[in-house]
Amino acid sequence: MSYRTGLTVMMVSALVALGCGLYAYFAPLTGVTGAWGPLAGAFGAFCLLLGAALMVRARGRGLRVFLLLLLALGLLLTAFATFLMHQWVMLAALGICALGWIAALSGPEGAYA
């Protein structure tokens, strides 16, 4: 999987996770309806979406490395919160997002070390 495809996978799966978090907050009988946890998970998914979008525009290697580290931290923490809420579909979307993150480690095409 290429760098751009990995970022696209990250953005799409983060968007799915965002929708799952908002669904868990608003829909009745999810077990976490009206709690702050799903909103925190949705905010984490939104930050992943925003970070992946910023990665597309990042030019310098240092900025890309910094964003990749922040994305990894956000991905782990959001997945942990999702695990604690038993939101399995959202956790699966974050797992796919992690695969996109791994693909994004390759760096942009034509980049020099």
C-alpha cells in the first residue's frame, strides 16, 4: 500500500470511527448513551482525521515524523477508550486506521532521506 493510499485509508476509517462514536452517544441502548466517553472517542477520531489530512500537505520530513508520532499516540489512546466502552465496530475501524498508519510510514514517493 502506498503512502497516499495509507493516508486515505486512515481518513476514511477515522470518519467511520467518528460516526460510530456519535452514534454511541446519541442512540439509546448502547450502554454509553449520554456519557462523555463516546464524545471523547469521537473527538479522538476527529483528531485522527484532521492529522491524516495534515499529513497529506506536510512537506518537511521532521513535520511528517512529528505528525506520525502524534497520530500513533492518538490512535492508541482512542482505541483504548473505545475498548473500555465495548464499542467493537469503532475499535475495528481504528484497527483499519492503524493499518493505514503503517502504510503511511513509507513516506511520500520521491522523498529523499
